[in-house]
Amino acid sequence: MTDLHQGPVQPTPTAKTTLRPVALDGVAFAADGFFGGWQRRNATGTLPHCVDQLGTSGALDNLRIVTGEATGEFRNMWFADSDVHKTLEAAAWQLTSTPDDEQLIAFVETTAALLAKAQGDDGYLNSYYTVVKPELRFQELHYSHELYCAGHLIQAAVAVARAGVGAELVAVARRVADLLVDRFGAPDGPDPLDGHPGVETALVELYRVTGHRPYLDLARRMIDLRGNGRLDGAHFGSAYLQDHVPVRQADEVAGHVVRQLYLLAGVVDVAVETGDDELFDAARRLWEDAFGSKTYITGAQGSRHRDEAFGDPYELPADRAYGETCAAIASVQWNWRMLLATGEARYADEMERALYNAVAGSTSLDGTHFFYSNPLHLRTGHDGSDEDAPSQRLPWYRCACCPPNLARLVASLHGYTATTDDTGLQVHLYSAGTLRAEVDGVAVEVVTRTEYPWDGRVELTVTGSAPFALALRVPGWCAEPSVLIDGVPVDVTPEGGYLRLHRDWSAGVTVTLDLPMPVRVVTAHPRVDAVRGCVALARGPLVYCVEQADLPADVVLEDVRIDPAATVVETGLPAVPVALTAHGAVESPGGDDLYRTGVPSTTPHRSASPRSRTSCGATGRPVRCGSGCRPPPDDTPPPPPHPVNEVHGAKADTADRISGLRPRRHHPGGLTPTSTGRRPHPRGRRGGPVPAGHARRVRWPVRAGGEQQAGRLSVSNVVAWEVWNEPDWTWDTARAGDFNAGWVRTVQRIRSRDTLTPLAGPGHAGWDANRMRTFLTVARDNNALPDIVVWHELYNGAPANIAANVAAYRAMESSLGISPRRIFINEYAAPRRSGT
């Protein structure tokens, strides 16, 4: 058995992971912080409510029928045992924070005793199949949830073992696990496939607790056999059952979302414990698909009520979003495992997004009412009384998977916040409290004071008996973090999404991390057609909504239009420290005609609609691009039209919010669209109009005071903004600072005015691997990646090195976890090569 007080995921010392979780007893949230308050509400509201509902719903009585302590018929869903197991797990995790809670201890002990009494001599334990279908044990795995229920029982036992309570439950779970190994573990044995994955993570964690290798081997066998059509998919289909394609070959997430994400959590567990890089690469590939084009702005997943399933790429309707609460919880669990394996900040970003929006928003302030599905738009007049699409949170559900799932996640939330490695301590999620850990033998304590997520100021008092590195995550939404050490500003640049501070902490040091939270106007990728023309407002990690309760009684929500250019005012409400007041108008629908003739007028954006966190890039061959900066040196006819248009800036003074954009020398007042009918100067003189078909320059008008303004303006052939040209020799570092930081600020400025047109960059004068890697890392960590990657081939043997440079770039993308971008290479100083 392992040491006590480990959290829900504890890789073994030999696992192929980058980070190690801090023990549960090493993290204590302050009661007045966001997470501390959430855990208190969970302990006093949600968890007791779940315990009560186990009695009311019949879940405990189903087990008592098995033992002979009750009579009657089996009640509710055939997998109701899992509600008992998840509530037990929640109670065990809660006891790591409140070990003297006598009521919880009694619940764990009496329920464990009931399960032990209901267990068969061979270890079988499932009340539905024991009472209703004893002759069909393990014969309906596509439907039965027998292994799913066993998985949740094992997870409860793992929690009990790590909390140091209820040893009887561990014995019960091991008898179940041993039965599964005996029945399904042999290579020539029956297929160990349940239509609802989940047991895989449980078996791996039980292996981590006990060191018994057959549990891990069975989990691996389950994963490798899945995806070959072995399960009966006649009614639901193979994708629903996660049996449509082998995991190692899968390219996209599909089917029932919770089943898919639970399976992928198990995939990561097995991959890191066995050192299986191929299996982990499959998890990474499927993560790219899920979060590249199938995730709502809230972090919710599942766009189809039918089968509670993923939809097609960019199929993200706001009003028909399913967004099951359990799916958001599974997303947190999967991302945590990906974070431990890689140390990459993007997985912590997705944990944060889901926690604060899709998970936290599912539960009422008293902790006893819940959403099962979480649509992002409740249409006016919609009947949401059915439990599958509620217009209000309900106290319980016939399929009650979500409430006890919430209880177990929140009770263990302090196990998801911080990690260590051989160099130091990493803080991924911020909330007031105290953190204690050991880093390579060094005792470390961090006391955090913050009002996050309402305020981006995080103050940490750090002490340690020897030097170590403290890594603080900079969320992807934060563009300009800053740090003070004992009140003195320090110049530190995020690396891989973290600010890394290495020093001697023995005297105690106060680190103040400031994460500015300006209101962001967010739109979706244009392929998310369901919300085209809509905006959402976000601030920090929070996505805000417009509520009917905030509007006059005679205003229909769908008629509200927000002016995205208007100032958004931050205010406060009871229980909501920061609310947003936006400006806009109410637009009459103009009659009752369902369809109208004529071109619609331009109106402000509709309000509060989601976007997916997506990549505009597409895998494919490099395509041609002309920048117009260096026209061909002779009069050879120009190549066909190029699909990228170059944008440069006019000179501005201190009010320049685009951070040092300099004018081109031939247009000191800003660049204007050029004529397309004139020939270039035969010597390629800078300043002449570009030839027909080359990219047009477009103007950024200068406002009073020098502030520059980006936008599509009146130019009609803009396919992309090329933000800067050849910064490696034209960027004024002395005046504007680092180009990569300037790129981030510029992208944010452009996106505040034009959310649709793709961005191209960085436009380096030639391929430079180190320069490109630094640029991509900064852009990735600040959510400012270009949609089209541009560089020139002006030196270093160009164009002979094109193929090698493209291959080097693709490898760099993969190593940085960046989805493939379109590539544009141009400028060879010869017409036959221009824009290749």
C-alpha cells in the first residue's frame, strides 16, 4: 500500500510523467477564497444532499434487497450502484479535509459494510444484475454498466485508502478487481469491454495503491481491444460505445462525450505507467481534435442531445448545447493527467476554463440543485421543464450521475492545484490558502492571498530551506503579466505558459503576480455557423452571460444587440463581486414574417454567444503568398493573385496601443490601397505600387492623439492581415521593445476590431529556427498564434532549402503542441519563385 493522503491521480515513481501532484494534506484552501468557499458549500450542502438522496432514490435499498434487509422491486437506473460509489468517494476525499466528521465516517463505514454483505462469494457485486438478471451477469456488457459500476467502486476504495478510513471497502473493491482479472485478464479470455468506459482509470489507480501489476495489465488489455466492433452496437451504434475505431488509430473524438473522455483519461494512465508513447500520442492527437473544434467557450463539450455526443467540427450551437456536467468533470480529469504527463500549461488552461464555467455554473448557491445539461442559450419560450433540458437547476435526476460526480470532484479539488518536479514547485490554479510540499528534500511553504477569479492579483509568501524554482502559470487569456518580488518589479518572461522564479527562499519572500483582467469581446471561428454574428464577453477565466432576469419584462432576449466597441463597465452584485454592464440596443424583429426579401441591414452583434477555442490553420501543402514589399526586379508578368494582404502601421507616439508599429518609408501618413494596374519599378524600388495580383496594402487610419485603428475598412480583397513584415530587421526594438511581446499586443488590438479575418506572421526575412521557436512559444502561451505562418526565403541558400525548412517547421509545431498552420513562403527576388 502507498502512503496516505495522495490525491485522485498518483503516478508511480517509474511512470513516464513530468510532474508529481502535491499530496492532499499539503493543500488547504482558505474558507474565504473561491475554492475554499466551494468546498465548504460542497461539504455542507452537496455531499449531505447526495447521501440523503441515496436513501430517497432507492440506491441503498437496491443493495439491501440483495442482503435481505429490504423487500420490493429494484428502483431507478440499472447502474444506480454507481451513485452510491461516487458518494462514498466524495465522502472519503472530504475526510482528508475534515477527518473528525463523525457523520461522514459513519456513512463510509456502514455503506462499506452493506457492500461487503451484498458481495457474492466470487467477488461479484452489482445489485441490478443480482436482483433482476442474475442469469445474465457479464453477458450484456454493451448495455449493463457492470464494469462501469465496478470502476466507481474501485475509485471509492482508492479514495478510502488514501484518506485512511474504511479499510473494509478496500477489501471489497479488491475482490471485485480480482474477479475481473480472473475472468477477463487472460489473453484468450472473454472481451473485457463495457459499453461505458471508466473502469480503466480505476484499475490503474488501484495498481498504484497496491502495486499489483495484473490490474494495470487488465486496463491495458481493455484499451487495446476497444474499437474493433466487439460490442453490440445495434441500437446505439459503435461510436456511442467507443468501439468504432481502435484508440491508437483514432483521429477524432466521437460518440458519447463522457464515455470518450473517461476512456481517454484511462488511456493516459496506462500510457504513462507502461511507457507507451504510441498510446500517449493518440491521447494528444484526440485532445487536439476535442479542443480544436469541438469545445464551447465555457469548456463544455457535447453539442448533440442525441446520444449525449460530440458533433462535427465547429458544430457548436448555443441553444442546443448538451454540455453535460459529467463531461466537464471528465474534461478536468483528463486534462489533469495530460498536465502531469507533459507539464504543458494549455492543459491547466482547459482545467481552469471548465472548472469556473462548465462545472461551477452547474450548481446552485446552496449546493443542492444541479444542471445535468448546460446549454449556453435558453431560447425565449422554450419549455425546459424536462430534466434533459432544464430551464432551472433540479435537486436530483432519475439518471443521477452528475450530483455525486460533482461532490467527488469538489471534495478532491485541492489535489488538482499544484505539482512538483526535481527543480521546484508549480502552481497551476490560484485560490487563497496554504500549500506545503517537499521539493527534492527541500521543505516548501506557500501562503496565497487572492480574490481570484474576480481579481488577477495573486500574492504568495514563499519560504523554503534551500533554493528552488517556483513556476506560476500565466493563463492563456492574460497578455501582460507582471511580477513583484518583495515589492520590486522583476523582468521575467513566461516560458511555456509559466513564470519561473529561481532563488533562495529561506528568508521568506513575497511574490506578487498580477494577471490583468480586461474585458474581452470574444467571437467564434467563422465556421461555427450557429453563432455567426454573435459575441461573448469574458473577463479573466470567466465567461459572462446575459440573463433575462436582468432585462425589462417586455424585452425579448433574442432582440438584444450588444455594441462590441462600447465600453463595458465593471460593477458588483450580491454573491458576484464583478458583474459586467454592456451597452447596446433592442432591435425589433420588424414584423412577424418568418422570411423577408432583400439584403439584411448591418446591425450590432447579438449578445452572449459562444465561440470554440479553435485553430484557423489547416493541414496541407505550402501555398503562395505575396507581401508586396519587394516586387520582382524585372518586367516579367506577375504571378496570379495572392491570398494574403499585408498590413503595416502608421507612425504613432506614446498613445500608440499597437506597440511601436513603424511606417513604411514610402507612406509616412499610413499605407493606403494601391493601384493594381501599374507596373513596378524595374529595379524593385520600395515605395512603388505593387503589380496586378500582388497583395494590396491597406491603411490603418490614425486617430487624434496617434492611436491606431485596425479593421477591414473598405478593402474588399483582404483574406488575411500580415501583421508585420521582416521584423528581424525592420522592428524598432529600442523604441517598441521585444517584437514577440509586440506581436501579442498587436494581435489583441486587431482582434478587438476584426475577429474574423485570419492573421499571418511573423514574416521573418528568412528561416531561423531559434527565432521561430521563440515566436511560436510566446504566441502559443498568449493565445496569439497566427492562422497562417509566413516567412521569406531570402538567404541561407533559399529557395533550395524550402523543403527542409518546411519539415523543420512542422516538427517544431508538433514539439510545441501547436495544431498545423497553413504555411506561406514568399520573396525569392525572381518572378518565377515569388510566392511559391
